Amino acid sequence: MTLKAQIQEDVKSAMRARDQKRLTALRLITAAIKQIEVDKRIEMDDQAVLAVLDKMVKQRRESLAQFEAAGRDDLAAQEEFELELISVYLPEALSDDEVAALIKKAIADTGASSIRDMGAVMNALRGEVQGRADMKAVSSTVKELLGA
């Protein structure tokens, strides 16, 4: 079953269970996916859905930090719930050691030697780490290893 189909099935389950909080969060996910499909006139595969989910996780983390800083515990709780729900659909996160090994392999495979080669390294990594590691942290590690 594709990731998109799994999300649709979970929407139906939440409707049957009358779990409004979960249903609302799942509909946010399906709306984000549908928006891209309509805009680009494509049918999204699992890799594209993972990219959307990864972006949603990043947005939720940023919002969560802002709500906590502002003392808005009610909104922070909602963001945290959505973050946990979205994370269910992401593959298992890579450890720091695994990420470092993938980065070193990508640098070797692309023949990168300076910061100018960072784009090629990131493109080589994207498929392997998308949704499994924080891309911001991966980017900073790549910069360190390339001597920026």
C-alpha cells in the first residue's frame, strides 16, 4: 500500500471512530498532498509524499518553538499532536553515525572537494535521507566536511 493510500485509509478510520482531532490533522496532510497534485497536475509517489511530510514536520517544529516561546500552551499542544501524527508516516530516523556515513559516501561518490560542490552532495543525499533526517543538520554537516 502506498503512503498516500495509507493516509486515506487512516482518514476513513478516524471518520468511523469520530476522532475529530485526528481527522482534522489527517485532512491537513491530504490537503497539502492534493494541493501539489492539482498545481503540478501529477500523481504523487511515495518519495514526493515524504517530501511534503518532511516539510510539514519542519513547519510544525518551527511553530511549536514559537508558540512555546509565546506561552501559548494550547496552540503548542495542537502543533505537538500534529507533529507526532505526521511522524508516524515518516520512515525510521537515521542515527547521527548513519547520517555521517551517508554524507562521507556522497562526498566520495560526487568527488566533492570544496563548498562549491555542496549542491551535488546534497542532491546525492536527498533521496536517501529525505524524511529520515533533519535536512538542516545534514546541510550543516556537509558544510563542515567540505571546509566552509
